[in-house]
Amino acid sequence: MQAIKDYVVHIDSKKRVTLRGASYQYYNVKEYDNGYIMLEPRELVVPASISAKALADMDRSIANFKAGTVSEEIDLSDF
């Protein structure tokens, strides 16, 4: 694979790197022991529906609530 861009960057005082002309707004970053940093582009999208795992968690929470398996009341009067 041939590089499209090849340039040197530096880390600023807040440990940030600026990508020139980046094609994406979000990147997944992986740092390796040997000093390599891999950036993989990410596109954030709104999910089409609630996942099956999330629905199962909600069902389990409601079942626990109905069975009385709940934590102590939290005092929110200070707020």
C-alpha cells in the first residue's frame, strides 16, 4: 500500500497531534509498545434500534425490581 501523505507531526503541550486535511472527524487510536500509533477512521451513526443485549438487560432489571431485588434508597434531598 502506498502512502498518500507523508509528513512529520509533533505533540503539543496538551499531548495532542493535529492531522492535516483529515478525511474523518473521529478516529480509533491504538498505541503499541514499540511506539507505533494506529489510527482507524470511525463514523458515528445513530443505531437503527435497541440491541438485543440492551433489551435483555432492561428485562432483567424490571424483573429484579418487581421481585424486590433493589438497592437502598438514595437520598437526593441535597440536590
